[in-house]
Amino acid sequence: AFSGRMSVKHENDGVSFRVEWLHHGDGRFNIEFVAPMGQGWMRVTGSPEKTIIETSENQRFEGKTIEEVARKVTGWRLPLKNLEHWLLGIPVPTQMYTAQADSRGLVSTLLQTGWQINYLMYGEQGDYQVPAKIKATSEHFQIKAVIQSWRFGGDVDG
């Protein structure tokens, strides 16, 4: 699980928000996006079978995958399932990738499925170095994430 801030830019449009992302070991997840200054929120709950998005405007969207439902809501095709891996500093294991490491052996750049993910900063979580600042770019999108806190294992509720 992690807490932080994210922004998504698509050509001349963009949005920024605070995010709480909780992943359960059985494939379930809960994500909450909150826009600044009371502009609204979006709550995502999912499992391997379905994903539901609820908004502050009392709208509800449902579909099989997080990408499918997010596209219904935003109109954007975003690699949200892949992003779950990329935020951890690891490639999606079932897809081809190229990675470069820095002098400490940490991933500095990851190229996968038409996206370039740059790991701009790492932080410490116990004995581990974890991504703290990430920028992912594709032909039409830019996603930035600043992760303020990570919670692993017994630190995760739910």
C-alpha cells in the first residue's frame, strides 16, 4: 500500500490528486483519488473478477478490469494494472521490457509496452529502497507519482 500524490497529463488536459492505493495479496485492491480544494473524489474497488468506480457525483461504473472502467470514466486508456508494478520499481513479469540500473543497482529507467518509466528518487522503507518519485511517459500521456509513505505486510489493513 502507498499514499502520495499523482498527476496525469494527456496532451492539453490534466488532473492532479492525492492517492491512497491498497493492494491485498489475493488480487483485491482499493484506490482512492482525491482532487485538491474539494474538486471531488473517485473510489476504486476491484478484484480479479470486476472493478467498480464510484465518484463524488454519485456515479457508479463497473467492468471487468480497472483499465476498462477507468476508460469509461475518463475516456483515457491508461495502463493502471501495469502502473501497480511500475510503482514498486518492477516490470510487469508477463511483458517484455528493458531496464537500466543506477550505481546502487536500483532501477533508474524501465521501458515497457510503449512507456518509459523514470525512477527519479528512492526512499527507505525498513531495510529496503523503494521508489519515491516516478515519471512515466508515453506518446500521449505523462504520469507523475510522489510516494510519501509505503506500507508492507503486517502494516497493511484489510
